Amino acid sequence: MDANRVKQILSSSADIEVQYNGVSVWIDKLHEDGKTATVELRGPLEEKSEVDISELQEF
């Protein structure tokens, strides 16, 4: 995924499914470098991670 698409997803009111390593995540924010983002696992754990946006996939 590229930075422009991440920005579109963040500004969208739609529930757009994004996966990281096969796990469904919410994108919390795009970092200033435009290459990494903070994502949060969907579900009860709400674990947050910093990931490379090139590893995010939209479904």
C-alpha cells in the first residue's frame, strides 16, 4: 500500500478492511516519514504496532 491510499483510508468514513500479515487491523496514523504507520489489531486485544505501509494489504 502507498502513503496516498493510507491517507484516503484514514479520512474515509467507510469501514475499509486492511490486513497486516494476514491479520485484520485498523490504521491509527501515518507517520511523517510516509513509510510507516501505527496500526491496531481489530478485536479485544487492541495491540498497537508500528509497521511498514508496504506490508499493508487492502481487502
